[in-house]
Amino acid sequence: MYMNEGTFSTGGRTFRAPARQVVKKRTHFTLIEVMIAFLITGATVAAAMGLLKTAIWSASFFSHRTAAANIANSRVERLRTMPYVDLETMEEDATPVNAEGILDADGDFVRTTVVGSEYYKTRTVTITVGGWWKMDTPRVIVSITSIVANDSIMH
């Protein structure tokens, strides 16, 4: 077998060896590849920012909702521990309170207490707490109803 510059012979026949292709190593990216990479990165960042905004909004909303529920629960517990005859004096309509449920003219919340009429020595008490936690957003409203019984029916 005889090889000479890309040819070889065997048994009187001469064959041409297939030409070798020289593959250059790529050391850089093309402009299209870079633009596609930026497009994918931009879309991913935009989606992540949208999710982050939603997460922050939800956390803030539920934080205010929890504060409103705590104010209402605190008020119900206070009414349950006071003398039954004094319940009617505890009614209030749209009283401004702060996040701790303390009367505050500049409070973020408004509390309403409604004491129902007496029924077999019990009364229903409904506490509604609401507030605007951000402009142009839904209002946070929590309402709790409880039955308060006169201690004399327990004896």
C-alpha cells in the first residue's frame, strides 16, 4: 500500500483519500447568540420581578388583615370579660384605632362594635374592623360575631 499526498494505491488501483476538513475552534460567540442570551435573561428577570411584586403585595395585605383580626379578637375577649350589664355601653360606630386596637384619631383601622338585643340572657356581639392599607387597593375587613352569656345562667 502506497500513500502519496492524499492518494493511495493497492493492487494496481489508485484511490484518493477523502479530504480532511479542518475545524477551527470557536473562541467567541456570534452576535445572534448574544442577543438570544440577553432576550432569555431579560424575560426571566421580568417574570421574577412580577412574582416578587405579587409576593410583596400579598405579604403586606395579609399582614394588615392579621392586624385587623387581632384587633377584633382582642375586642371580643374584652367584652367577654366585662360585666354583662355593661355590654350595651360598649357599642361604637366607626371608631378609629391603631394596629394595637387603641383609640387613635390617625389610626389605620376603623372598629365598629354592635351589641345585639338580649335573648335568653345572652347577647350577640359583632366586631367589624376595616381599613385602607394602601391607596387604590381592596379594603381590609374582618368581622367576628360572638355570643356573650350572662353569668347568672351559669349558676
